[in-house]
Amino acid sequence: MSDIEWQPLPSPMWPDPAVWTDVRDFTLLVFTQHGVPTWEVRRRANSSSGSRNDLVAAGTADTFEAAKAAALFEASERSPE
């Protein structure tokens, strides 16, 4: 997973820094909320099933890079392989 390409989330809804990426069946969001690096792992919406983009796991971290790493870890732990 070292070749993950993070994309910026649209501003001004998500003030910098704010990024997202898709990993397997999940969408990962990493952003700063009230000055705290925050991460979310959401189940990716499937257009054919009409399912929602459900929150699977979330948390905070000491740094923005640590938040990205935590999101990647959670997604990899929850992915069947």
C-alpha cells in the first residue's frame, strides 16, 4: 500500500489539509477538525446497490501523517484478502 495516491478534498468545505483515497472497498478521509488531525474509513458506495457511504471506523492522531497511516491500517485490517 505504499503507492497510495491521496487526492485533495474540495475546499472550502474541507480546509487544508484534507485528503481522500480509495482502498479496496473503502474510502479513506483525512482532515483537520478543530486543529486535530482526524481520519475516517467509510464503506465505498456501490451505485448498483444504492447503499450509503457508511462510516466503518474513525479516530484522531497526533499528526496529519499519523492520521493517514491510521486510516490505511484500519482499511487493511478490515479488508478480506
